[in-house]
Amino acid sequence: MMMSVNLLVIAVVSYVLGGVNGAIIMSQLVYHEDIRKSGSNNPGFTNFKRVYGLNAAAWSVMLIDILKTAVPVFASMLIMGYAYDLGQFGAQFAGLFCMLGHCFPVWYGFKGGKAFIAGFATIWFVDWRMTLIAMAIFFVVLFVGKYMSVASCTAALSCPIALFYLGYSNVWVEVLAIAAAALVIVRHYPNFVKLAHGTESKFSLSSKH
């Protein structure tokens, strides 16, 4: 019973904090605009960078999205690890709800981003070896293809596969990792449509604003 209560609290807190959106906050705070009305209209780091350039504000967006995930994920890892020896599960569980909060934030009418950075912040606490594999795949695919969407989804897909071969403490860790990867991939569906029509933008360090 107590474990169920702990998981419920972790889920709610992680979802609520996950809904805090760095791109929306920084676009309004720094530029007095709404990133949801510029570029691809997606409130995420890539669109923010594309519109305003790779500057201090863009790095702040990434920092906010990392911290809002890392804090509840780390706390959940400690709580579940200490109480039930399920630290890895706790990290992945909280991370998935942070990602759901980012994608469907209660603060912004349930219309959010694509959760790649939230997922990236999560996997460090689940298995650092998996993270290094996913990072290597991400940068290779991005360098070769120049498409952030393809690199993000490929890296996300690699996580549950890598975790399967590296080993996991509980089968639910693998199940949650698959769910997190699926969430990232599904959220990038519009990008795949653009790729099919040849209209997807390639990643660049320049600003278009």
C-alpha cells in the first residue's frame, strides 16, 4: 500500500514539474514572444534554437528542461532505492512521467514538446552506459544526416535495446524504457511526415529569426 502511495506521489510531482517548459518561459521572458507562434510552433529546444539562435537563452532552455527532469528523477531514485531497493525503476518511472508532463503539460493546455531532452536527462540515472551508447548514436546520426528528429528518435530507440543487453534490475525498467522511447518517436510523427515530403529542416547552428 505504501509503495503505491509513493509511486502516485512521484508520478504526480514528476508530471507537474515535467510540464514546466523552458522554451515557452525563455521566449516570453527574453523576447516577449511565444515560441509556439514561431518556426515550427513546437515549444522545444530545437525550434527555439532555430528561431533565436544558439545563444545563452537557448542554453537556458536546455538547462531548465534538464533540471526539471533531473530533480524528480534523482529524488525518485533515492526514495525507491532506499525503501524498496528499486532505484533504477524509480528513476525510469519518474522520468517517464516527466516526459509525459513535457508532452502534455497541464500548464499549457496539454500541448507541449517532444520530450527528447527530458528523456536524455532521465537515462543518466537509469544506466550511464546506456546513456553513452545513446549519445554516440545521436551525434553520429546527427552529423551524418543533419536531421535532429532522426537523430533523436534513433537515440531514443537505442535505449531499451542497449538496456536489454546491458541488463536491468527489474523487468518493469525495460517496459518503461520501451514506453519512453515510443513516446519520443510518436511525438516526432509530424517530422516524419515532413521528411517524406522533403520539407523537414536540417539542423544548423544559425538563427533564422
